[in-house]
Amino acid sequence: MPNQPGPSAPNNAVIEFRGVSLRYDNGHAGLDQATFAIERSDFVFMIGSTGSGKSTVMRLLIKELEPQDGVIRVAGRDLSSIPRKQVPFYRRNIGVVFQDFKLLPNRTVYDNVAYALQVTGHSRREIREKVPDVLRLTGLSTKLHNYPDQLSGGEQQRVSIARAFVNHPPLLLADEPTGNLDPETSIDIMRLLYRINRTGTTVLVATHDHAMVDKMRRRVLELSQGRIVRDEATGLYERDESTREFVSRLRTGDDDRPDGI
Amino acid sequence: MKPNVKANFNFAFFLRESMRAMRRNAAPSFAALATVTVTLIVVGVFIPIVQATRGAADSVRARVEVEVYAKERATPAADARILAELKALPNVQKVVFESKAQALAAAKKQDPAAYALLSSNPLPDTFHIYPSNANDALPIRQAILGVGNKSDGHAKLDREIATVSNHTDDTQKLLTVTRFVTITAALLAALLTIASVLLIGNTIRLSLFARRREIEVMKLVGATDWFIRWPFVIEGTIVGALGAVGAIVVLGVTKLALLDPLASNWTLIAAPRTISFISLVLVLVLSGVCVSALGSGMSLRRFLRV
């Protein structure tokens, strides 16, 4: 992975927020003059308590909301220049994972993932090739024909990650992906996200789990009342560490049993 | 990311999607189907009823005429002149001349006993004037008599005219009643149409509301509005068509079992000309499909704003 640590050149940024502000109708400040940039292939955490603006950032990035002020660029493209009709095509370049999974309840695991490809007009042959691949990556090969309500929370989140990743988007957003999951399952999900990041996908994870973030030692953006109050893009961590090292570090402090990846 | 800008209208896929949706949301789909069926049955019953009512009113109005009687001594030349003058009046559709002899023959046919006793023919030459619109009957009568002139008849259209039939009151009543019937029928038809559209639209909206989360997810993975909409429109078309077929079966059975025996025994019922069953079938299928497909597509708009 050609990663250049160092000062972020704006043209290399996948995500760039410059002076972005958004105030909701009820007067609540969603974001207040937020400025930050995230480089290609980076893995970044966004932390902050409920209502601090994490979800606002996510919703701005998928163009569900429009900022009242400031400029948002994704891969160099100003989001305000994308007309409404083009939004679906823009969204296909972004994988999104939510706390509540947002799976289609009346489709099997296979069909849920396949839908993301059907939307983009892939042929049935391509779908038959790609879907099993991504489900193997996420460890769901045995659950192809189950419906979401037959799966555990962790498994459902894996399906939603598989769906987000099946198009191999350059950017993956995860909004509280472990919010509904127990700690052990959360580590599994983080490992999966890290593995996806290792393929070159930029990953942005919003969470309020400080403990997990501290252990992972990735770059951290902290939001409070719509403001960026911390941005630690320091070289605290090894960028190219293996998934195994990554996970073992997550587990330290819990227990030291060897993990069996 | 490969640019995938090809317009992907994959009918087989959309059809499969809508079939899946109907199978998986059986209850709302059935509710929509039942609504369409019931509404179309009502419409199907109502269309012939409205038509029969209007037909009856029209046939009554068509019988409104003004009769002009010539004087006893009128010559054939005078009759011809009167005929021409009457025809020249505005709003006259046609004038039928009935000579003394014809009038007597017609009267004899109606009541042979009464006329058998007569030695001479007491009936005058008669002109039947049919106005182009029943409402014009009274103005025509006034034009023949001479408007506003109450003197002894010198202002009449022609010297040789003896009298003009006087059914002013009857005609007036007839006109009022038939107009009322026609307007009421039209009003009821309009109300029924609005009610049907609202009812079907509401049912569709309800079934869409149950699936709004699904639509939200579709939008999140980058489905275009039409990609989401097509299965719903196809589903609406299928539901509308099935509902129409159901309504037609019910109506057809009713017609064969109840109406046809009645109509053959009792000619009165068959009298007014109504829509043929084939056209009724076409109207019902078309309106069912259109309302339900359009309803689905348009109700969806609200949920697509994500």
C-alpha cells in the first residue's frame, strides 16, 4: 500500500471538510466550522458523545444533508456540485454501515448483498462471482440463505459490511458499527473493518467507545457540540501493522489469550 | 469504480422484484387488491345505472314536441307554406306534417270504437315540431303564437294556423325533473370517481408506509429513484389488473344470474341503452390498472425524499 505519512496534501485527501457548518431546524448545532481532511487509505476514528455531530458528518458525506456553510470535498469533488439526480451514482462510491444494520428484512443474506450490485446494473454472472467472495471475506459463507432475523447482531453487521464493501468502494463509512454489539463481537467487526482498510479502502468509523479507540491507536477526530476538539494524526501507530497485531492490541487489557485468526 | 451510466431497465429483474414484494407483503397487497376489486364493482354497477337514468331522461325529453294545428279550411298550398315557415324557425330540429286523413287513421288505430261512429273527419292538419333541444319547446311555441301579443291571433306566424298545443306546464315540469335527474347522476358519478381514486391511493400509501425502511435502504446503496419505483409501478399494475378481473367476474356472474333473466321477462329493464359488457370490462381494467399503477408511482415520491 503506498502510504505517505506526513502532512496531508489536499489533493491526496479523500475527505476534506473546510469550515462546514450545519444548524438543524430546532436550533441544535449539528456542526460548527468543522475543518479536517482524511487521506487515502487512512483508518480514522471519530469520537464524541451523542449529539456531538458524528452522525451529521456521516449524513453530510452521503449527501443526505446539505451544509449551510463551508465546502465538503470527497475525492476532490465538491459535494454541492452534485445535482440531486446524480446522488445515487455518487453514493455507489461509498460503503455505509450503520448501528442498526439497515438490512432488507425480506431478503436473504445473499440477496441483501446482491442488491447493492443489482442497483448498479451488474449482470447475474458478476453477482454470482462477487457475492460469495465478499461473504467469504466477512465469514458468512454458511449463512447465505438465512434471513436477517435469523442472524445474531454481529452476523447482521457483517452482512451490512459485506453489502457496503461488495462494490469495492474507495471509501467506507461506519456510523457506530459496534453500538449494538458486545465487546468480543465488536472486536470482530473492527478487525473486519481493518482488513477492508488494508485493501486500500479509506475507512471512517464513528463511535463513542473511547476505550476501544484508545487501544487501537489510530488517528482520532473528537467532536464536541459540533466542533472538532481533538485531531490526533500523530505517528503513534504503525500504519502497516498486520490484522493479527491490530487485533491482539485490541484484546490487551481484556485478556491475553491468543486469538485464532 | 467503473462508470456505470447505462440506463439499466431490466424488466425481468423488476418483475421478479415486484413478485417478491407481493409474496413477502401479502397482507397489504391483499388489502390493496380487495380495495380495487370492491371499488371497481361499485363503479361497474354505477356506470350502467347512471347511463340508464340519463337515457331515460333523454328519451323523455326527446318526446317533447310542439303541435301546430292548421285551420279547417287550410289548402294544401297553405299547409306547404306553413311547413316552410315552421322549418325556418330557429332551434327546430324537424317538422313532421300529418294530414287530416293521416291523423284520423292514427287516431282510429288507437281507439277504433270511438272513431267508428264519426261520419266526418274532425281532425285538423297537424304539424309536429321537434325542437333540437327540449328546452327550446316553449320559445318555439311563443314564436309561433306571437310573443307578448294577446289579441285574437292576427300576430300568429301564419293566418292559416288555428292553435298551438298547450302543454306549457307539463313541458316545464318535465324539463325541471329531467335536468335534476341528469345533474344528480353526473354529480354522483364525479363523487364516486373521486372516492375511488382516494380510496385506492390511500391503500397504496399504507402499504408503502410499511415499506419505507426498505426504500430508505435502497436509496443508501445508491438505487436511483426509478430503480426503486419500477417494481412498485409493476406491482400496482398487477394489483390493479387482478382487482379488475375480480370485479369483472363478480359483475359478469351477477349479470348472467340476475339481470339477464329479469331483462328477458320484463322488457322495461332492457329499454334504456347502456354500455355493453365488453366496453365495461375495458373501462374497468383500464381504470383499475391506471389508477393503481399511477397511485403507486406517485405515492412513492414522498418516501423517496431521503
